[in-house]
Amino acid sequence: MLGKALLSLFFFFVLLISFFIFTGTLDLRAHFFSISPLPQQHQLSICPTHSPLRVFMYDLPRRFNVGMIDRRNSDETPVTARNFPPWPSHSGLKKQHSVEYWMMVSLFYEGEGDAEETKEAVRVSDPEMADVFFVPFFSSLSFNTHGHNMTDPDTEIDRRLQIDLLEFLRKSKYWQRSGGRDHVIPMHHPNAFRFLRDQVNASILVVADFGRYPKSMSYLSKDVVAPYVHVVDSIIDDNSLDPFESRTTLLFFRGRTVRKDEGIIRAKLAKILVGYDDVHYEESFATGESIKASSQGMRSSKFCLNPAGDTPSSCRLFDAIISHCVPVIVSDRIELPYEDDLDYTEFSVFFSIQEALKPGYMVQQLRQIPKERWVKMWERLKYISHHYEFQYPPKMGDAVNMLWRQVRHKLPGARLAEHRSRRLKIPDWWGRRRRR
């Protein structure tokens, strides 16, 4: 009798457990597996789940692009995967705005094996097959090369290139078809394309930020924010057992303190941050030696200060990221790259200008950040820093692939604007209505 009772009880519990598993109210995995998956926001898929973006690249004469890299070479043969020049190793600060070069050469890479499955963009030779059109004009390098003081006689060369490019594009039936809305034009330097910028405003512009653009000209819903190309060397092996203790400087800044507009804050911070033993704030100019010193300083600091420059952003932010130094971003108007994919609050600290200028406030807030939270931000920096690497051949999830992903995100809006423009009798009626 006892045996039958125990057997009945056993079958009852089996049926009860089966019921809970079937209805989803009991998850045995939680009892037997201690490793949980990363939260949703940490799982950035860098392997495309769609076919690559099809990009048609205009075949412009070399004077519009790589001809500016080696001006002694008068060769005008078309640029190919076999003859494009490497980016010069001693290019100074021109490197930080070289996004245009890396986007161009990424389209030459044909890949090996299953590389096509991991690329965000591929070049197509038939414009009818293209999703988007890339204009390989090195507008940033043109500004830096042809009279970047804005008063040099060579400045006329920069202006002439812009005039010639517009003449070329206006003859393209694909530019005419969309009004340039499905065309991608890099202009990363704040003064790039400065003479005729308003004439290409309908296009998808690749910019560093919106500090030098009128609100009616360039804006986040249409354009792509690209990181600066970092000028300090990346950390290859950052496996410190106790990074919090080994980074002895609390807050680090090394750079120019005399800036314009929002960047005026730098001179004010120099006065506020004086006298702290664990804060390094130093006036410096970009030279080979100062870049090495900045790299060493960032690698030995917990936090790296990133106040606005002449525009809301600066290269220093991306130098900090690849140095795994938690960025402290001080700007009221900054826009950041890849922000629909990355949550910068997971690896950065933000202060408004008003907060940063309160004596003692910023340092006090940073000192109160627990070690555990800082280590999590440091680990996150290690995980995402490859998204800020520009390189050839391109690699899955690197900076140039992330940019092409951002271009894809802008296309629905470009298509909407293109289709509306074809049927509206008064193209700007909605804009005029909103300005009333």
C-alpha cells in the first residue's frame, strides 16, 4: 500500500513539473546554468544580417582625391585596387579627417572567402543596380592642402575643385533623378566644401559634427556623424589585472586651450582644475612628441577630459576610446557616431558646460564613481574600440563598415524626400509651415 502511494506521489510531481515547464513558469536553465547572456544593449551585431549596401562610386579624376596625397605625381590614370596610394604615415593632423580616403578604398576591397557576407557595402559597376552613390572627393584634404589659411592664393584651387565637381554631378542623370539625395559626400573637416556646401545639402553628408553648419543645412536625420581617425596608437594588449589601481591619474587632458565658440571652456577649465594632485591638465600643440606623451598619459589615466574644440567634437575623444580611458565629455551640442547602435553612457561620463565650470564639481563627481562601475566602463571600451579603427583591408565591424551601416540607416529618409519632391508643386511647403 505504501509503495503504491509513493508511486502515485512520484507521478503527480512529474505531471506537475511537466505542466510548469510547458506553460513557461519554470525555467530549469536558471538553476543549472550560472552564465547569463549579455543584456540586449550589449549585443551589437557586427555581422550583417542583410545583403551588403550596393554602392556605385563615380570615377573622378585623381586630382579630386588621391592626387592630393602625392602632389608630385601627375598621373591621371583611374584609381584601382592595384594602384591607389597608401595613406602617408607622416601626414600629421590631416590624418584625423581622412575618413573620405578610408571610405573610398573600402570599396576597392574585393574580399576573400566569405568576406562578402560580412561587409556592409560593396561596389557595383552598374549604376542601375546601386542603392547609393559615393562621391570620392577628398574635400577635407582639399581644404588642408590648398590654402587652409583661407587667404592663400591656393585657396582658389579648392574652390575650383568644388565648382568642377558640381558641374560633373549636375550632368549625371542619377544626380538629376534624386536631386543628389541618394549620394554620399564626405566633408569631415568643419571647413570642407565651404564654398559650395549649400549646393549639395540634399545629399547624405559624412561630417564630424554640426558645429559649422546652419540648422537648415545639415542635420542628424539626413547626415552621418563619423568619428575622427585617431592619431595616437591603439592599445593592442590591455589585460591589466587591476586597471583601476594601475591608472594612477584621475583625469587627463593635454592639448590646445585657446579655442573658439564652445571651446572657450578649455581656458576656463585650466583655471578650475589647477591644484589637484591627480589631475593632469596641460597646454600642448600637436607634434610627434606631444602625441606620444598624450598616448602615455591617456593609458595611465582613469578618465580623459574631452571639452569642445572649435566645434563640439574633437579627435581627443576617439584617442581616449582606443586608449581605453573613460571619456569625460563636456559639450552641450555634441552629436556622436553610431549612436543608434551604441549607448555612450555605458563607457563615457557627460557634463554640461555649466556643470563643468562649477569649481570642484566635476572632480568630486568623478571621485565618487565606484571602482566596479569604472571597471565595467573600461571593459566596455575594450569591447567596442574596434568600431573606431580605420584600416585596409577593412574588417568586420570596423569604423568604415560602421559608417556604411549608418548610410544604410539614412536611405529611407532619402527615398521619402526624393519621392515627395517629384510630386510636390511647392517643394518646401512643409518647411515654410513649420517656420510660422
